[in-house]
Amino acid sequence: MGGIGAIGVPGLIIILVIVLIVFGPKKLPEIGGAVGKTLSEFKKSAREIMDDEEDGKKPALREIKKSDEAS
């Protein structure tokens, strides 16, 4: 199976209709805002983790470059 990327437009429309029926039109903006905040926090955390990993690799790369220059 293709996972979540294989849902497509018809699948998204069905999901939106179900959410609209379950939560109603008044709760939809609140739910959308919560989902948006959650996604932005997730992206921020993922970006910070990637930056931390890159920062951890930089000293090791400097050591490798120093050893290459010395030889």
C-alpha cells in the first residue's frame, strides 16, 4: 500500500465530510487551528533535532579535515 500519501482527493473529501458530521461546522475552525499548531510544533522539533545532529557532526568533520591536512 502507498500509505497516507496515497489517499488522494476523493479520500480527503470523504475524511472532511466525516469530520464535519462528527464535530459540526462550529468546531471545525478550532480543530483546524489545533491541527495547524500541532504540525508546526512537530516541524519545529524535527528541525531542531536535525540541527542538533548537524552541530554534533561539525566537530568530527573538523577533526577529519585536520587529519587530512596534516598528512
